[in-house]
Amino acid sequence: MELEVKNIGYTYKSKRLLKKISFQVTSSDIIGVFGEGASLLLEILDLEKKYIGQIYVNGELVTSKNKRLMQQKIALISRKTGFFKTHVQEEMAYICDIHDYTHPEFLKRMEDSLKFVGLPTTYLSRSIDSLSASEKILVLFACNLILNPQIILIDDLFKELDYRNQKMILKLLRRLRDRKNKLIILASSDVDFLYEYTDYVFILKDKTLLQSGKSGSLFKNIKFLTENGLPIPSLVQFTSLAKNKKVRLSYHRDILDLIKDVYKHV
């Protein structure tokens, strides 16, 4: 799966909110988006906003004629949308209905989607209000996986989750990428999260794309981050301070790996 955008822009009430954003990505990476306009960019990629520029999905230009079909290949998972029904099965059916999705084994598709995210099929009868925060996110994933989207957009779902649940859901994303060949793009305001969990990152500033690159390299470029008034990931900051004090630490993207390195050298 390949996604390409060329000179994307967005204007609301005569105010330009995004301008001349261009990039090309494939399903080989988990992509992060950081900065003002990150959520808006995902909404545009979900083809729900009127934009200027071009969007190509697998080399095919999105047009007014094929937009509805293209939207079936893309899923935006966001807390902003919330839930529309009171029970899990009703919610799944509703998501499929608004996307004109049908399947001869519809109930089995629901059950398989729940199983894939690690929830038993008994959750079909659960009320939404009875679910924990992490369970609600897993149900959001399951609802959208029924549609078998090729591109999964995730808008800041992780900031309210603890470390264990973040790990659990990131494991799910890697399964989707590696086993199902899905393209995953997630927006987050948390640079610590993006540094640790994404392969590649786009940084937005002044309504356009400031820089893109591998997350491990870009977020270790303290000079670049400082010059552009961007936050430095905590693990990078700690390691940099240690290096300044002549402690022989390496940069790590997992805090457990950093702790092991600290024990080794301190």
C-alpha cells in the first residue's frame, strides 16, 4: 500500500491552516505526525475535508468520482468521533452501514475483528459504558478492522493510556503492519511516544512540513529541535546530559534498554 500527497493545503474561513505539504509513504513503516495541524492532516487523509492538492492511493488519484470507494480503504480512529451506539455489536454494524460495507459472513467478521485485537467474542453483547479506556480503544480498532482498510490513521489515542496499555496497542499496530501489510499513520503531541514507537516521523510547523526522517535519528538531533523550538524526548535529553558528564551511555528508544545501560556504566 502506498500513499502520496502533493501540495496539500487547507483553508477555513479564508484562513490558511495547512499549505504545500507533500510526501510519499508505504506500508513498511509506522509513521508519526507531530506539530500543529497533525490532526487536521489526518482528517484530510481520511478524505473528509475539502482540500487543495492531490492525494494518490496506490498510484490512483483521488477524485470526486472515486472518493467514496477510496474512503473504504482508509480508516480514521479517533476519540473525537466517539461512539454512536450503546452496545459493541450495534456500533460495529453502524460503522459498516455508514460505509456501505456488506459481507456474506457479517457476524463472523465481527468476531474475527474482536479476536484480532485480543477481545473475546462475548464483547459483542457488552455495553460501551462498561468498557475501560483501553477496551474502548480496542473496540474502536475492531470496528474499523471489519472494513479491512489498507490505511489506518490514528489521532492521539495513546496519551490517556498507561505504559502497559500503550505497549499492548503498539504490539497490535505492528501485527497489522507486519501480518496484514497495513499502512499506519498516527498523530501525537507526545514526542516521547513518537520517538519510542514510530519508525518515521513528519514534523509540521508554520502550517507546512518542516522536516521528515527516521524517528530515531531526527529526535536525536538536539540542535535541530532546539533551533526550531521543538521539545526533546526525555530519553534523548537524559542521555545527552549523561554524555556531557562523560558517562558512556548510548541513545535508546526503550526506557528498559536505557536502564540496563545505566546499570552497566554507572
